[in-house]
Amino acid sequence: MKKDTARFWKTIFIAIAMLVVVDVTVGVVADRLMDKLPYSNDDLAKDNYRLHHLNTDVVILGSSRGCNHYVTRQLGDSLDAFLGEHLSIYNAAVAGKGANSNSCAAEVLISRYRPKLVIYDMVEGFLCDDQVTDIEFSAPFYRKDTIVRRYLDNIGLKEGILMNSSLYRYNGKLVRIASCFLSPTAVGDGYKPKLGTVIDTMKVRKAPKASVPTKEFDNYTVNNFETVLKKYSSENVPLIIVCSPHFRPKNNNKRLAALCDKYGIPFIDFYDMPYFNSHPELFYEGNHLNDDGAHYFTALLFEQLKRFL
């Protein structure tokens, strides 16, 4: 009986030791690969680029609405012509990454350098969602970046403990890292157009506009966003919060506007514009403009930006 018990605990000890060795090995190899990660079409590479290498004069942050709605070169050309100087510009919005991921990126940016203008695409609904998964996407940078570490640790004690495991931090990401090395690309401007539309334009023109109850803010998400507003305001880094168009949205951005006003940060709201609401052909689907809509919106945005330049 004693021999069986001893054998059992010996087996457990060996299994744990092997797991620790594997975890450490994965961490060392993966961390080194991340340090040399090339730019590619994978969003993990784009997140790495915006956190650690981006240094353009103008930066656009946001989710898929950001990378689909802001025609980078068009906006850059308009700014250059208006200001009489060339400004480098990059659309650093990452699809599927909401308020927490972009607030973290906004903080990291000004910890490295001082952009001349940051445009942060935001919708009030993002502040009502418990979006911890979007910041967990940046888990590979936990050891490298103190701001990323703070965002992840602030999720809770359990998350802080799990982040000490390399297998946890890189879960589901090793294949993506390999694909970045196998298919590197040149750094583009970050704009990703959507072509055509999947909206039944005749049907939606007749449909009544609906509404939904207002949700409460998520404390973790709104605290992170407010931290960004405070830092940019106190450090006098030009930041403009923009809500790009949605087709016939069911809610509004009144509380988001109030937050921006609280810290003296400009807010430009295109979310519920009558023109876009009556032109479904400018949308790929309700939440995303197509390429035609993005060009039209970018021109409108530039006209609004002039008063802040």
C-alpha cells in the first residue's frame, strides 16, 4: 500500500515537472519569436506592430469598424493638403478588438512617442460590454509590456495567476505566430475595405427603426477608457473620439459624449446620421460600411476634423 502511494506521488511529481519544463520552454521560444514577429495580414501581427513599432504622426484606433471605415490614404492626403505638410498615417484598428484592447494600445502609444493626432473609433455600446477577451488577445505581450500587464492583471486575481503560464498566454496563438513567419507582408496603411452589400435595400427602406433599453457601463471597460481620456488630456496629446456610422442604430452615444466632455476630449458622432440611415447601399451590413460608404464617410470626417487642426 505504501509503495503504491509513493509510486502515485512520484508519478504526479514527474508529470508536474514535465509540465513546468514544457511551459518554460514554450515561453522562451515563443517570447523570442514574438520579439522578431514580422508584419503580416494576421491581426496578432498588427497588434504587435501597433503596440511596439508604430510611430506615425496620425494613428487610427478601433475595432473592425475602424479598419473598415477609415480610408487611410484618402484621409492622409486630405490632411497633407490642408496643413501643407506631409503627415505619416496608419490605420491601427484591429478587427474584433473593442474598447479594452484599443484603450490599452492608446496608452502604449504615448508611452513610446508623441503622435500628432490619434483618432479613436468608439461606440457607447463597447463601454457596456465585459470585453476581457479582446485584451486577452494581447496576452503574449504580458511580460514585455507593463501597460498590457496592468490591463490583464486588473481583470482579476485568477487572470493574474494564469498569466504566469506560457501555455495559457500562448493558447491558440502558436499557429498564428508560425503563419506570420511563413506569410510576411509589407506594412500597408491598415485600411481593409468591404466590397458590395448584403443588405436587402428594398426591404430595409420600409422597415421601422427599432430601439433597445440602455445598458449599464461595465466598470472595468469604462475605467480603462477614462484612463485614456485623462492621460491624453493631461499630457496634451491630440485625441479625437469618433463614432462612425451604423445603419439605423438602436441606441445612442449620449453617455459617451458626456465622458468625452468631462475630460475636454473632442467627440464627433456620425453614428445615427439621417443620410446614412437612408442609404443602405453604403453599408456592407448594418454595422459596417462598404468601400463606397467608407470613402464618403472619410470625406465627411475630414471636414469635421478641420476645426481641431
